[in-house]
Amino acid sequence: MSQQLLRQQVLALSGVCQSVALVDSIARTGDAEPAAFEACLRSLFSFSTQSPEEAYGGVPALELGLRKLHDLLSGTRSNSDRELVRYIIGITHLQRQLEKQPDTGSIIRSRLAHVEKGMQINGTNINDLSPPIAAVYKDTISNFKFRLKVNGSAQQLQNPHNADRIRALLLAGIRGAYLWKQLGGRRRHFLFKKQRILDTLREILQQEIPH
């Protein structure tokens, strides 16, 4: 595998990690880093690209995901980190299930295109699109036999605004998992390419993230 391809895989996987890190933050505290949140939603409207930079709006937009992925692979995991790993595994499972249902995938793409068109016509800020994106998730992915359970504060999870943001981020995570798989990413890479992934993460963080 070329270093450039591995870099692209790492960026796509960081997109997944960024989505679940934001899910965990909202579920526990109600807070989400605005720029990171916007980058995840932006990826949902990059329908045809296989470039993570293009999908998320540049490498710096993935800083949260890059740092979280580095922490997950390099250190002792906290309870929160273990939750993130569970979310990542769940999202990759949902991605595989969706891949087996091309009709559902077409519905999701069509409805997201409609959301994007409405955003362009009405001048809506992308950060305000959680409700229609969440509705897409509820009408499609939520009907799968496998359901991804999100843990956190009952107060935060029962807040409708937070619930919408979490569902929108889970859909963005599935988009990131698609991108990762399109670029050749596989679960076994965590075992056999862990050190190369870590080295690539450190290189990106040192050279491509503003300090």
C-alpha cells in the first residue's frame, strides 16, 4: 500500500472518529465543537468524491478526529474512549448493512440532495440542518435490525435538539465509513497496520494542522 493511499484512509477514518467523538460529547454534555460538527455535516453532501479533504473541507477540519484516533490507538483507553470504539464498530456495521440495501442508499442520497437544495435556496446555515438530516436517519437507518445505542446523560439525550444532532452525526459517521472502505480500509488494518497508521497520524498532525 502506498503512503498516499494510507494517508487518505487515515483521513477518512478520522472522519468517522470525529463523528463519534461529537456524538459522545453531545450525549454527555450537550456540547459539540462547531467547526468539527460543520465538517461532519458537510461530508454528507459530498456525494461522489473519494477525497476526505474535499468531503470534509480540508485536513484542518478533521483535527478533532485525527487527535481522537491518535489517542485511541496509542494510549490506555478511558471509559469514554471505550465508548468511542464501540460507536466506531457499530457505525462500520451499519455501513455494511446499508451497503446490502442499495434501494435504501438511493433514498438517503435523494433526500440529502433535497436537503442540500433547500439549504441553497433558503440560505440556511449548514449547522441548522440537523433536523432534516436526522429525519433521513430515522426513516432509514433506524429501521435496521441492528440499533446503535448511544449512552450519556439522560437530560442531554432527551433534548430533541441533541437527539437530532446525534442522528445527523451518526449518518455522517456512516458516510465516513463508506469513504474509508472505498479507499481500501479494512478492520484488519487495526491489527496489522497499527504502527503505520499511528506514524501517518503523527505526520499529519505535525505537518498539516496549524499550531
